[in-house]
Amino acid sequence: MEKKKKIWVISELYYPEETSTGHYMTKIAEGLSSEFEVKALCAQPNYSKRGLRAPKREKHNGVDIFRCYSTTLDKNKLLQRVINLLTICFSIFLNALRYLRSNDIVFVVTNPPLLPYIILIACKLRSAKCIVRVDDVYPDVLYAAGLLKKTSLAYKTLDWLTKQLYIRSNHIITLGRDMNELVSRKILNRYEHISIITNWADSDLINPMPKEQNALLSELGITNKFVVLWAGNMGYPHEVKSLFEAMIYFKDHPNIHFLFIGSGSKRAWLEARTKQENIRNVSFLGNRPRNDQQNFLNACDIAISSLVKGMVGISVPSRMYNIMAAGKPILSIGEDSSELGLVIKEEGIGWVVPPDNPKEIVRVILYANENRNLLLEMGKHARFLAETKYSAKNIINKYIELFKAL
């Protein structure tokens, strides 16, 4: 029998982590194990499963997992987060040098951002092929979030390093058409060097549910309200100001309720401002586990995905696919040339509102509230897309075919 090709999947986050990167990298690795010998090199849990000490080595769903030593300090404190980053990357680098062999294929994700650079070095030293999955484009995301200026030395240095990473890797995987365009410009339009493989919907775990059966809506006493949901991070790249201004318009509306689930650097500001403006038709809840998505993604009539201006091509929100699985229309606050904006317009499953346009957000919410039958049709088509075009089986098969070709 011909020996199976070996693939190393390298990610800080991996099973039992349930955060987005950990979830997708785990499922991709397990899917690839049907055709390849797959090994995962990762860190100890420090996000959704922080505090759990996983075995240093185990086999799970066909994948050999090698967990490296790393600190698991509080990631919400900057200094401790930096210490975690350095220990994780240094430990994974040493283990990559130890385990990688000539002609192995290495599949690494850009999270944390330092990881793919050091893994590329390890691949060059061990004559292994390096495949990079781009979850976020650096340093562009830092500029869009207002954390770096394009004229700064830090930005220029990071941009040069990113271009070197893309050029010197064997292949790049991007998550959408807008990201594909941005990355290709950084490597002088070498499109043959890049493949677009989107994330997928967990349509086997998440299904549409009538609002009257939703436990969360019942618990909050808003089953009969028109609920606008924000589920996910509220960080630097996310546009919350214009949504807040729209909420002021609705604060005396008896039928409309805003529900925020998640955390992030902008949540405290948003909560404080809603109190200052005496906005009562709003609820704030903390992060909920991935296995509760069936409940909280169905706790709405329409779901919001929001990014600040300038985020086109930099990041593709993965939550959009599970919102589709729940059969909910999407209100995207962002640019219409983004992958999410393109999908919404092409498939007719929601609305796209430019950033910094609260009047248009108000108009869309009022229109959606008055056209419930349209929402049902949008939701049905969104669910159809989740079961077909964006199914896990379909997307993972694309990974298998790509790695076979490589």
C-alpha cells in the first residue's frame, strides 16, 4: 500500500477549544485524516476551555495531537497575553523543528499573528511545504481598527514581513473574494498561488427554531418583540457607534428589542452609553458556548454583522454561516464589496448598510419589522445555502482536493 502523505496542522487553538479558529482548524484536520496522515501541533487550552489541562499527546477523531508547553495567563491583560504569545510561538517552533521532515505538508493559520512567520522558517529549515490559511490580514487589520498608522515604521515593517510570508509560502488559503484580492495585491497578483475556501455552516447542529420555542427569548421576556441580535465579539474592528445612534431612535419603540451576546473592547462603551441615554429595550449577555448556538442564534428576527470602514478583504466574519444555518436574515453594517456584502446581495438574504450611517440602519430595521413574510423567505434561502453551498462536507472536500493537488 502507498504510504499516506503526512500533513501537520499547526494552530494555537485546537480541540478541545471551541472558539472559531480552534473549531475550524480541528474540523479541517479531522476531515483531512480520511485521506492523509494528519498530526496537529497546538497549545494548551486558554480560551473557551481555559483551566483545562489536556493530555500532551492524544489521538482524537483520526488526528494525532501534540500539545506544546505554554503559559496560560489571563489573555485579557495585555502583558500576560504577550507572555502567552511568546511562549506559545517559541514552544511550537521548537517542536516543529523536532517533528517536521522533508516533504511534509504544514498547514498553519494566521492566529496568533506571529505563528505563521516562525513556522515558515521551520518549514524552510526542514524542507517541508508551508500552506498558510489567512484568517486576518496584518497589519491592515491594525490600521482599520485605528491601532497603527500606515506611515509608521511598525506598519511598514509588518507589511513587508507579511508580503514575505505570502510570497515564500507554497500556497495561501483565503476566506473570501475580497480577501483574495487584497492578498493577491500584496504578492503582485499571483492568483495561482492562492485558493479561496470559505468557512462553513454547522447546519447539522443548528436549525431554524420558532421564536415561541426559544428558551432565551422566554427567559428575557421578549418572545413577542422584534429582536435585533448581535452575537459575537465587540472589538476594535467592529462598528458599534452607528448602531448605538440607531438604538436611540428606537428607545421608545414598544415592539423592538436589541440583544447583545458577547464581549470585547467596545462592549463597556456601548453599555455605558445605553445607560446614559436611558435605552431600556436592550439586553447585554456574556459569551455563550458554541454548543448553545442553536439557542442564541435563533433568539432574533434579524442578526447583525458589523465591521468598521476599511475592513474589506481584511477579515471575513465566520458567524455569518451559522446565522444562515439558523435561517435568519442578516443586516451587515459594512462595505458592500466585502465577502459578506457580496453574499447578501447575490443571494438576497438581508441588507447591507455602509458604516457610519445610522439613518439607513433605522430604515432597514423598520422595513424588516413591517415585512415579516419577506424575512421568512430570506431565512429559508439562507438555510438552503447553509445546507448546500456552505455545508461542512462541501467545504472540507475543497481542502481535501487542494491538498491532493499540492
